[in-house]
Amino acid sequence: MKPAITTIGPTEGQQPTLDQPRADRRVQGAPWRKTWLQHEAGPMCAGVWECEVGRWRIAFAPNKQEYFFVLSGRVRLHGPDGTSTDIGPGEAAVIPPGFEGEFEVLEPVRKQFVLVEV
């Protein structure tokens, strides 16, 4: 069987995985997160992610990074040095390997994501 192109986006009819940030990482709220994993091969996975308003601590492993593109809503990434970066509709960002900080959902968000483990 030859490899086929996978499209990332429409989630109608697909069941998401539901979860919340771990209690020990929560800073504000206990938002529900929905993940539609639409592609997984080797060190990469991709799909669509939605989340309610909230804030929690994140710590990426030294071999893991994420690219994401915000479709709707707004997020803020807080760096360990006190800096912050806002990302809104039509904007993209990369969370680099080893990043530690906080992920904040300012407005309910829907994004496409690509996670890579190197």
C-alpha cells in the first residue's frame, strides 16, 4: 500500500480525546481540552486541538517540539523569564524543545498542531 496524503482540519464525525491539565500544573481554572489526532507516523503527530479558557504550566522534553496554527481564539505563552507571546487567529508559533513556562488560553481556542519528537 502506498502512502496517502492526510488532511488536517475538519473534525465532523470524529470523536476527540478529552482531558484537562493535571491538577499539579493548573494555574487558573481546569479547562477541558479536545484533541483530534489525525495523523501519526514515526516521530510526528498532527491534528486539531480545542480548549476552554485557563492557564497551566508546561514543560517540553528536550526532544519534543510543537508547531501550531491558531484557527480561532487567542493563547498566550509565558516564558520562564517573565516574557509572554500572544498568538491569535491566522498566526502560528513554535514551542521549542526544552521549553518550560505556562500556556494560557485567553479566548476559547481551536488550533492545528504538529508535534515532533527528535
